[in-house]
Amino acid sequence: MAAGYATGPEERPRPKFPPARVDDTLLVREAQGGNTAAFEELVRHYDRAVLGLALHLTGSREDAQDIYQDAFLRAYRNLPRFRFECSFYTWLYRIVTNLCLDHLRRNRLRKHDVSVKVSTEGEGEELVAQVPDTRAGTCPERSSRGREVRERVGKALLRLSARERVVFELKHYQGLKLRTVATMLNTTENTIKNTLFRATQKMRVELAELR
């Protein structure tokens, strides 16, 4: 296992999960056979998405780096047991989300300052669908409103359980389909729907005054 990703790549906010590449299967099989260069190539393909997700969920660069390191270390150690029952990237992000869940459960009260971009698909889009434009040049009133929305959304996310928050963010920040989230969290799509519904209801209550 090479040390090329020891310090992590440059962070990018809220990355979309990259699609599985056609050569992932070949790379995984090569890595399972002991080819460390093949595993390094897998790391290079997914490192920014993994770090970005960890950074977004934890709100801490240091914690995100720790999760990033741990995720790839676990992937490397467990790769011989990967049986291609799902895509490699789904399997990898399952490791990452589980690590993030553990972290959130240990640090439930940690403040998390976020700016939300809610998906235009599925439940919850009405919660913060019209976040004001806070770019330079916009009026102070709109900028102030944007800061208020972001602060309230950050506080609302802290009201969610660790699992609710991860499900909400995977769906609405990352734009993943519910069945993909279910696979990552090793549960059923119906369970994820129920979790998302509870999270959405809690968010709606917390953000009601912003309407």
C-alpha cells in the first residue's frame, strides 16, 4: 500500500459521487492479486470524493483526513473479500459513510456550519429551495438572509440523528438515489425512505420560521 495519499488531496466542497468506471473491475481484480499500483489508481479516482464527503459530514478538516485515511486503509485490508456484489465505489462509500456515522454519533453536539444545496428531486426541496444569492454585488438584505438560512440549516442538521443526517445529505447534497443510499448503508430502500421522511419533517419544523 503506497503512501501517495497520506496527506490527502485538495478538498472540494460537496463533490458528486463519481460513476463507476469500466476499468474498475479490472483494477480491483489486479489489486486483489497484489498489484499495489492498481489499488493506487483506484485511490486516485475516488480520493477527492471520499475526502469531500467526509469533510462535508464532519465539518472538520482534521477529522475528514482521519476518516479518509481509515477508509482507504480498511478498503485495502478488506479488498480480498470484495465479491463484486455491488460496484466498487458503492462498497467504498459504504465504508466511508459507516465511519462518518460512527464519528457523528461520538460528536453529536459538534457545531457544523454548512451551506445547503438541496436536490430538486424528492422530498425536502421546499425546505431551502430558494436560498438567497450571496455573491458579491448582491444587496445586503439578501446576503444577510442567505447567512441566516445557512446558519438555521446548520442548526437544523444538528437536530437530526447521525443516521438521519447521513441519509438526508447523501440524498439531497450528493443527489444519490434512495436505492443507492440503501445499498451503502446495508439496509432496505423502504427503511431509507422512512429515515428520509423523519429527517425532512424535523428539518421542516426547524426551518418553519424562515418561510
